[in-house]
Amino acid sequence: EGLKHREHIIVVHPVNPPLHAPAVELVPAPWTPNEVIERTRDVMIGLGQRPIVMKKEIQGFVLNRLHFAVHGECWRLLKEGVASVSDINKAVEHGLGPRYAFIGPFQVGHLNANGIESYLQRYGPMLHRLQSSMKAPGRMGGALAQSVQDEMVQTTPLSALTERRRWREMRLARLNKLKRDLYLQEVKDVE
């Protein structure tokens, strides 16, 4: 608050790895003028990023909070013996990942029914029951964490992490290119 020219400062929070994950969160302060937000947004778009303009600051930003909500539920499902590490990974890799690769959760709901109102009429009570059944987060660690580590090392030994990261980044780059190409084709089709 006490910074000189504080109205020109805005938080720009990239997603890791920023080269292949183009989302970037912009967090203005309450006193940041709209011109600074818009100019920053335009710069990020010019750099090939996809800005998420937050309306206010929150611990963990938007993307990390969504990620950690999913991550926490994965640990609870594992701890309660609902599914294995491998099957939980598959649920995200082959279910949530593809579902959210091109559209977000509100768009998924909108398309899964005849709009959001229809979605909430159909699924709202079930969503509420399901969310109510989810427990408060617990600490991660101990024997459960060791069992996850042991299973993960079976599929990706620690000595192979650098190679596996490269594998991940190559696939993210290809997905990013596919999404960019599809977007450009959609823009061209509209013109």
C-alpha cells in the first residue's frame, strides 16, 4: 500500500510451465485503474498467454485453489480406500483432463443440460449432497504418502523424473499447439 506509484503495480501469476500452459492470473489491487488492468491483459495476450483477471486477491490464486481442491479429494479417496493411486490418476488423465481440455466447468454444466438453470434443476440437489459428503481436508503425509511415493516410483523412478518432465512438456506443447490451431481456425471460420 505504501509503494510509490502503487497504481501501476499488478500481480501477474503464470501457470507452470508457462511456455506450455498459457493461463496467467492478473491480480489488481483495489486501487489499480482499469487502464493498467487492460494494458497488462493486452500485453499478456500479445505474448500468447490467456489472462484470467481476478476481481480480488485470494490466497493461492484461482488455478491453484482449483488444483488443490481436486488434489485434496484425490488424497481423501485414496485414504478411504475408494480407489488406487493408478485409478485416481486415470480418472483425471482420461476423464477430467479431456473434459476440461477445451472448456471450463461452467461450460460443461451448460452443455450437459439445456443451460445452467436446467443443469442446476437436474443436478443441483445431487451436487449439494455430494459436496456435503466431502470431508474437511486432512494433512497429507505419513504412511499413506509413503505408499503413494512407492507406487509412483514404480511407474516413474526418481532417476527418470527429468525425462518424464520432458515427456510432459512435449505433450503440453502439442496440446497447446492443437488448441491454438483450433482457435485460429474458429476465428477464421467466423470471419
